Amino acid sequence: MLRMLRRGLFGLAVLSVLFSTTPPASAAYPDRPIHWLIGFSAGGPVDIVARIMAQWLSERLGQQVIVENRTGSGGNIAAAAAINAPPDGYTLLFVAPNNAISTSLYKKLPFDFLRDTVPVASIMQLTNMLVVSNAFPPKSVKEFIDYCHANPGKISYASSGNGTSVHMSAELFKVMTKCDMVHVPYRGSAIAFPDIISNKVQLIFDNLPSAMEQVKGGNVRALGVTSPKRWPSVPDVPAIAETVPGFESVGFYGISAPKGTPPEVIETLNKAVGEALKDPKLVAKLAETGGIPKPMTSAEFGKLVADETAKWRKVVEFAGVSVD
């Protein structure tokens, strides 16, 4: 009897150790839907890429990745919501150049992006494209600059919000060409295009995905891309740098999470995104938007965001732009 009791107690001890060291199956990440916050309107370039990625990740992770558009303040409303969410991997943020730009453009942000977020993964690199209303006379970058000089203060440019790469590409262009243009910010480029098409606002330096959609539809005319050289997917469109030497504004898309998100969650997500960017079908869809896949480790993506933050700080200071 005593021997049986000892055996029973030993068995219970073994079970106790097993249960205490083996997490329940429900603890595996993810075990419920993931919310991916997007700082811009539906139908815009960020939204297009996010929905392509979200569908693939939903199938790969076995849980729905829900895209949520939180527009306003150049993407800072979405950033604040993500930063203030529980750091459990179930709230993510779509990261773009606006997050690097806002750090210096906005003087009173309630957060420090580099300090309060954790880099997850890079998705792709892309250029912006200068497109104009079909009713706008200039047919080239050179003609556009000449027209600006002849009509100071009479040309308006749209953006997807203060602090976006769309906004700052135009500001950089203004500084380098001494063009006097009026900024008209929108809550996303998709909302701006009706006014550009009707020539209420003459132009936009939009992200390539949505700009190309409008160009292909015959709604607007492309004058140039903001990359230092011609972009592979639109080789017939000249680089603005061919007319304005040194002009460059190349963007990036990626994912970040609130500070404190577990490293194993970051690793799971980074691995999933890396696998996505090896999928020929997904890469083909990104190519249709004009993007070039750019897989990186979490640390590499973090360095990219930090480097871009430093770069755009110099541009903001040089242009003398501030939003507050």
C-alpha cells in the first residue's frame, strides 16, 4: 500500500511538472483575430498593399488579419492607437514614411515613435509619382517648373495628409526648384483624386500604387517619379532627378507593434511576412502596385526606420515646415 501511495505521489509530481512547464494549446500565437491599423483611407496606396498582405497572412497564420482604417493627422491617429494598445501582438501598425517624418514635423506628438514601437517586418520599397490633372498645361517636369515660376502661388498640390511622404516629396521639390505652390492636405490620396481630376487641385506626388491606377485609367497624367533613377515597373516615366539633379524620395512599407510585444510574437510575424515575400503570386500582386519586395529582419527594419527618421528631419528643417 505504501509503495502504491509513493508511486501515485510520484506520478502526480510528474504530471504537475508537465502541466506547469507546458503551455496550453490555446496560448499559441495567434489564437484570435489580429487588428492591423492603417493611417489612411480605404482605396489609397497603403490600404491596397495592406489588404494584399492581410489576406495572405490570414491564410498563413490561421487567424483573420483585419485591416482598420484610422485616418487623420498624417497617420498619427493610427500610430497613437497602436502604441496605446496592449502589447500582445493583436494590434499592429502599418508603417510608412509618414511615421519617420512626423517625428520632426509635429512638435507636440504624445508619443515617440522610435521609443514606443517595436519593428516587426519590412514589406516593400516604392517610389512616389508626380501626376497632374489632364487639364493642367505642363507636359514635362521642365515645363512644370517653368509654369510654376510664371504663376507663383497659383498652383495647388494635394497630399494624403500632413507629414506623409506625399506631402514632403512636394515640399522637397518646392525647395529644390523654388516653386511656390499651395498645400491642400486630405485624409488619404484616394479622397484627393476627384479634385485633381477636376483640376480644383492641380497635382499630387502620390505613392506609385494609387497614382498608377489613376494614370492607367486615363484620369491623370504622369510627369515623373521621385526615385533617383527610373523605376523598374514604369520605365517610360522619367525620374524627376533627370531634370532636378539630386532630387530623391523613395518610400518604404512595413509593420510595427507596441513596445513590450513579446519577442516570440515578433519572430512569428517576421517569419510569416518573409515567407509571404517569397510567394510568387503575392510578389506578382505587389509588382502590380509598383512595389519592390524588401524582406528584412526586425533589427534591419528598425535601423531603416531610424535612418529614415534622421534623413527626413534634415529635409523638414531645411524646408522650414512645421505642423502644430
